[in-house]
Amino acid sequence: MSYDVSSIAASYGLMTSDPETDFVHHIALFAALLCACIVIGHLLEESRWMNESITALAIGLGTGFVILLTSGGKSSHVLEFKQEFFFIYLLPPIIFNAGFQVKKKQFFQNFTTITSFGAIGTLISFAVISFGATHLFPKLGIDYLDTKDYLALGAIFSATDSVCTLQVLNQEETPLLYSLVFGEGVVNDATSVVLFNAITKFDLSDMNSVIALKFAGNFLSLFVFSTFLGVSVGLLCSFTIRTLYFGRNSTDREVSLMILMAYLSYVLAEVFGLSGILTVFFCGIVMSHYAWHNVTINSQVTTKHTFATMSFISEIFIFMYVGMDALDLEKWKFVNDSPRKSFGASGVLLGLIMVGRACFVFPISLISNLTTKSNSNSNKIEFKQQVTVWWSGLMRGAVSVALAYKKFTGSDEQTMQPENALLITTTIIVVLFSTVVFGLLTKPIVKFLFPGSSSHVDESQASSPKSIMMPLIGSGDRNVVVVEETGGGEDETSNLKWLFSNPTNTIHYYWRKFDDAFMRPLFGGRGFVSYVTGTREVALV
Amino acid sequence: MSYDVSSIAASYGLMTSDPETDFVHHIALFAALLCACIVIGHLLEESRWMNESITALAIGLGTGFVILLTSGGKSSHVLEFKQEFFFIYLLPPIIFNAGFQVKKKQFFQNFTTITSFGAIGTLISFAVISFGATHLFPKLGIDYLDTKDYLALGAIFSATDSVCTLQVLNQEETPLLYSLVFGEGVVNDATSVVLFNAITKFDLSDMNSVIALKFAGNFLSLFVFSTFLGVSVGLLCSFTIRTLYFGRNSTDREVSLMILMAYLSYVLAEVFGLSGILTVFFCGIVMSHYAWHNVTINSQVTTKHTFATMSFISEIFIFMYVGMDALDLEKWKFVNDSPRKSFGASGVLLGLIMVGRACFVFPISLISNLTTKSNSNSNKIEFKQQVTVWWSGLMRGAVSVALAYKKFTGSDEQTMQPENALLITTTIIVVLFSTVVFGLLTKPIVKFLFPGSSSHVDESQASSPKSIMMPLIGSGDRNVVVVEETGGGEDETSNLKWLFSNPTNTIHYYWRKFDDAFMRPLFGGRGFVSYVTGTREVALV
């Protein structure tokens, strides 16, 4: 494909023969394909059976097929990315945005349940998949994997992708379910990456109780220090913007500073050997709680949508790349003699994923329901809600792919090893199958379980819970924009009732008191009126 | 520096020895330095003697010095970028934003004068510098440059950087002067890059009239085709967004599509051997004229500030890199035996820059004044305005650096050649000197020429002419944002007077008629009311 373009350009007579030319062609192709994904994804919006992930996968597959034909079966992808590309450029915006857009009030009110699902659940899922694979893979004739590979597999396939379910759920009609699925997805991302990093860094070849203890300690310290770093950078950013009144002079500086400091938190964590994912996630939460309220309204709108856009582009990029890479013959060559192994392993993993999720969703829901007082019936997790939570975590997406690429590719020799080729192809099959098949089944299943839900959900709300409503009042040059936070819409009485019905809410209550008394005066936050451009008045709350 | 950080991290016990680690350190350092630039630049805002460019240069120099000391004099910069890095990632946002933020009405009303300054002026400047350098460099003992090098030098040093002057000028008090300086800067960027590309692509070693004619034809066709491509992509984007009502579902998709299509226009131009800079500039103009009015208000605010932010970050990044690179001993080693040559060449070039500008600013102003009818006295360019225009183009910045890096670096062997080392060091000296010395003198000079100007200029307006005023009305959860375009603020009577006083305005008048009759119904634009989220009503004008 790229060769055709270059020959056209060469015949045009202006072509240079720089080494960079090929690279530019590939970037042009990627940019064009991403545009196509967005337009087609938008056109298929109405059907609701499709989503951007499936569209991007399909376009990637189609392009890979065309490239495969035009290059004479040599390769199916135009740009071969190093594994760090995913982790340094594509993953940070996705995770930061998850933290930035999380509906903090609901998140912290259901904190115990969400973290149980996200952290403990991911660990259970990891254990089931690792254990199951260790015992089932040899029966398929796959006997060349070591303990570390199995543990890595567990971590890779415990990272869920709940975007598909969130697009179908209605946040207004099933708020508890929505916040559970969203919150679990976010905590799950962070947990699985931290777990994966802890596994790849540790020498687990001869497992014993001392090493296991050390591993657990390492995992915990990684969690604590990463969180601390993320919160610190977020607070520093909020403090800087609040103290120096950045909005006074320029919106661009505020936006630049927020983007750069968010990214800085991620790379700093990587420099110190911590989990950048966890750091940038908490940095996102802190920034949306403090820094976002300290900037001008222009900056608020800009950062909100810029972060969402970066996350969106990164995600469709990953799915498209997976689609292209799925047809890479190099990787399939090594499993060619036994295609049964690859498909068998994928089947086993899909089964383990379903079992692994069932092993924690239903027990944790049961415990959560038992600890919830009977007077707050609306906060019990019904059985059909449990089934939805279970289903929502069956898809595997961008994070799994990024982890698998990090572990099993890199140098060419590494990809050539049979176990790496097998595991990459297996990952691709699982992601393709779960995204396409499970993804397409999601809408019918949710409609079956919750027949009352409205058929059309506003996706801008699905992807960014804290919605900014912007009706155009009047017309012409002056348009009035109303910024409204739905998170603050509940009245105080229901808050008080909530408070005493659930221990988590007591924590939430004390946190809010602490926040109001100490944090907000120092770091700003909602209620802090920033320097207003134009009127030049400073109001401090 | 980076070694200290890694040793700390290593002692922390969690350090990996991946090859990517060093890279992450460098990115962390760059992110931290960029944050520092923004904060310090903001703090020095009040002084007005300083600006971000000088701050970034100073921080770059300081960091380079520290790295030089800690690495034992080995190197002064942490990341060595290939030349294409500037052209593929850093320059497109800067030029696109210039096109996107240009005040189209004033730009097209003064179209003849602005393009005379920007295009013809740049060519004159290029001729003076090339010719002067060809004759004066040998007298300094620099005899190893060929014709192509001299022509490239002319193109490199005809690219101006007028940001510094724009920060000091007041758009309300001297609208003509402001639009002249801004417009010239924008057209100049595009012209010098096109010129540079035409020179490097052509074999100019044996110059004769046929080759000169061919060169001129190539330059013109490059100009025409690049503009055409940029306009086409911009129109395609506007048409797509207008026809498919993207805002209906998601702001993020609109923003993504605008960013990706803008970038696509740039890389497509590069693929076809055209000038990406010119393409992306016109794509920016068309997008701000049509597409920007077709999207939701959220997207309008977001794109406007996102493009400005990307441009801002790219610019300070380039200045910081120049600061770091200035202390790179490798490059200085080759001019070490004769430092006189480097400084002599820089002096000669600075002189030629001043002469070259004088050669076109005053004559073109004279011609412009003669063709302007006497009844519109306010549109004559007074002598002190001419001096300001002349002064505003003396600074050399990001574009010059990017061009010089493209021409004279790349492979290590190339940088080692004495002529390349000489020209890179000369470029660095000219950029450092003109940015710091001329930059610091700008405010006193403008104040001396225009004593009435207010001392404090709103920078958000300076960097983005079409300002969006956002007073906060009331407080609490509902904030009202007023979007107002100052570009439409003039009344119709003054427009009509304008119209017949200047031939350009007649062109502008017919263009507006054509625009209203054919273009807007097809591609949207101001007055097109996009799909409103929340109310779900579609109104078409």
C-alpha cells in the first residue's frame, strides 16, 4: 500500500528519497485510518451493536489484509511499534482520563465495593487464570512456558475493558450499577498493570513463602508509593495554579501546565520504578477535584475535552493496531505447525476469564449486600446487576494488548521464540473474539436484563460522567454556555440518610469535613473562584 | 544529571535495567523543565522585558550547563532529536495554530499589504542575505560553503519570529499595525519554509537562467498545490462535520476529527512532496472559517485552546532545546580553532538581517501608502509604524532553528563536517542574540514610539486574536460563559467606507458574496447552528 503511494508521489516528480519519507507515509496512512474510524464509528452509532473498538478492529484487519496482498504476503502492518510506545504514549492518557472523569462522589461513596471488585477481584481473577493455565496448557501440548509466563498471562488477562458495557448502561436509571462497572474498570486497569509490573520485575522462578511474602510487600509498597506520588503531583499542580492565578494571563498556560504535570507524574513514577499507571490515575482524581476548579472556565472545558479526546484517540489507535497486527504472518509462522495450540489456548483462556470473574463477582456482591443495612435497599446489588457486572468485565482490550506486547515482543529474536509467538497470537485471538462477540452481545443482554432502560444513551455522558450541559441560548455572536455538574445534584437530606446507613459514607463524611477545613483553603477546589479574565477581579472563598 | 536520578532510583531497589529507562529519564527531565518554563514565564510576565522564549532559552542553557558539568564535559543535552522530529511533530502545531487563530477579516482586508510583506518581503530578505553572505563570508576566511549552502542560509534567516513584538503591541489601539505584524509573521513562516524546501530539493550547483526559471516555476507550483490541498482538507473536514452532525453524540469525536484531519493535511502534503507548512496553514484558516462554526460550543472552546496550547508547548520546547544545544561541545570543537569565524559570521548575518528587512519594509510601505486613497488616512502606514514592523521581524526563532537542524545535522558524520558545525553554531548565536538582546529591547522601543499604549496587554488576546470572553456570572454550580467574537465587532457603516477606499476590500466584498451564496450553505460557517446536546434540535441556517 505504502509503496503505491510513494510511486505516485515519485511520478509527481517532487519526491525526495530521504529515509524519513517512508515514515511520513506510514503516519499519513495511520492518520487517514483514524479519521475513517471516527467517521464510520459515528455513522454506526445508531445501531448500538457496534462501537468504536469493533470498528477500529475491523478497519485494522481490512488494512492489514490489503497491505498483506500488496506487499506479497511479507507484512501486514506499516509501523512496527516498540513495546514502550504503548506505555510511554498511549496508556497514560487513557488512565489519566479515567481518573479525571471519574464521578468522585459516587466513586468514594461506593469505595469499599468498588475497590473490592477492582483490587481483590482482579487478584482473584489473576489467581484463577494463572492457576488454570498452568494446569490446562500442558494438556494442549504447550509445555514450554515457565511460572513467570503463566503469572504474566494471569495479569494480562485480568485487565478488563468495560467501555462497551458503559455505552449501553444508563447512568440515570441504574446509577449504582453504572458506578460499579465504571469504578471497577478503572481500579482494575491500575491493579492489573501494577501486578504485571511486579511480576516481570521479580524473579519468581523458585517460588517459596519468603519470596511470596516479599512479592506481596513489594506489591503493596508499589501501590502506596505510586498513589502518594500521584496525589502529590496533583496537589502541587493545584497549589501552583491556585496561588499564581494562572488564568489572569493565559488559558493556554493553565492547560499546558495541567497536561505537562499529569504526564510528569507518570514519567516520574516510571523513573522511580513505581507504577506510572496508578500514579497518573490518582493524579487525575486529585487534579479534577482541586486543580480543575482553580482554572478559568475556558480551561475547564478545554482540559475536560482534551483529556477525553487524547484517551479516545489512543484507544482507537490501539484497537486498529491490534487489527493490523492480527494478520502479521511472522507471528503466525511459528504456530503454523500447530494452529490447534493457539486456538486451544485462547479457548482455555476465555473459559478461565469467565470462571475467574464468576469467582469474585458473586461472592463479593453477597458480602457487600450482607454488610449493607436493610434500610438502604436501593444499594443492594441485585442478581441481575451482578450478572451485568460479571458480563461487563469479560471483554479484553487495550491494556491487555499493551501488556502482552510489553512482555512478549520487543527484539526480533524475542518474537521468534515459539512461546512468545504463541502467547501474542493467543492474546490477539482473545481480544478479537471477546471484543467482537461479547461486545456485540452486550446490548441484547443488558436490554434483556433491564427492559426498562431507554434505548438511546448519550455517549458524551457515558464517556465523561461529569457532564457539561451547553444549551445555546439565543443565536448570533453571543452564545451562553451553562456549566453544570450533575455530581452535585443530590440534596443534603438524602446525603445524611446515606451517611449513617453505610460505614463507607462515614469515611466519606469525615473526608469531606477534612477536605473543607484543610485541603480546599490550600489547594482550591469547587467553590474557588479563579481570576476572571476581562473583569480583573479576584475573589477567594 | 540523569545518572544521579537513576542511581537514586537504583538504590530504591525497584529499578529495572531496561533499555527504555534512560529514555524515560530524559522525557521526565524535559517534562519537568517545560513545567518550570511555564511557571517562571508566568512569574516574569509582569516585567514584560522577559517572555517565554527568553525564559525557555535561559532554562535550556542552565540545564545544558549542569549536564555538561555532571557528565564531565561529554554532552550538554539529554535527548538528541533527529531533524525530522521538528518537522513532523513540532512545526505543524505552530503553523496550524497561526492559521487557525488569524483574524481572518483584518487579514483579508489588508491582504495585499500583508502578502507583500510576507511573501515578496521574505524573498527580498532571502536575496539580500544570500547575496551578502556569498560575498562577505569569504572575507572572514570561510571558503568551504557552496551556492546551495548560501541559499539555504538566506532561507533560514529570512524566517522571522514576531511573537515578542506581538506581546507588546496593543491590538485595540493600533489595529492596523497589529494585523500587519501578525499577518506578516504568518505568511513569512510559510514562505521561508517553502523557499527552503525548494532550495534543498533542487540541484542548484550550476545556476543558469533555465534552472532559475524552473526553480521559480517549482516554487510557484509548490505554493499553488500546497494551498489547494490545505483548503481541500479543511473543506472536507467542515463538510463532514456539518453533514453528519458529529456534535449530536460526542464532543470528543469532533475534536479528534479536527486534530487528525489538520495533521493529515500536513503529512499528506509531505507524502506528495508539497509544502506541509503551507498546507496546514491554509487548512487552519479554512477550518476556523467553516468547521469551527459547525461544532458544539464545547468543541469550539476546546479546539481553540487545544491548538493554542500545542503550539505554545512546541515553541517553548524548541527554544529550550536550542538553549541546551548551544552548549554542545561536539559542535563547538570544530570551530574551536577559529571562534572568530563563528562570531564573525553571526555578526555578518545579523547585519544582513537588518539590512534585508530595511530593503523591503520601507519600500513596500511607501507603495502601500501611495496606492491607499487619501480619504482613508488611518490606513496609511506611518513612519514609526514602519520602524515597528521592521523591528518586529529582526528576531529569529523556532522556524530558523528547525530549518537549520534539518539542513545541517542529521547523521553524526554530517554534523562533524566543518561547514555544518559552523553553520549550526552560527544559527544558535544569531537566535540567542536576537531573541535575548532584540527581545529585551522591544518593549522600550515600542513604548518610545507609541507612548500612549497601555502598559498591560492581555496576553490571551495577543496569542489568540479572536478572544472568547468568559466572565463568571453568579457563583456555585451554574456558571455562565459568554462566547463573543471581537472579530465581528465592527459596524457595517465603517465596513462600507472601507470597501470602496481600497481595491483589496473590493475583492474581500466579492469573496463574502460568494462565501454567503455558495460556500456557507455547503460547508457551514458562522451562523450555522449545530446540533445542540441536551435539547436535540437541529437548526439549519
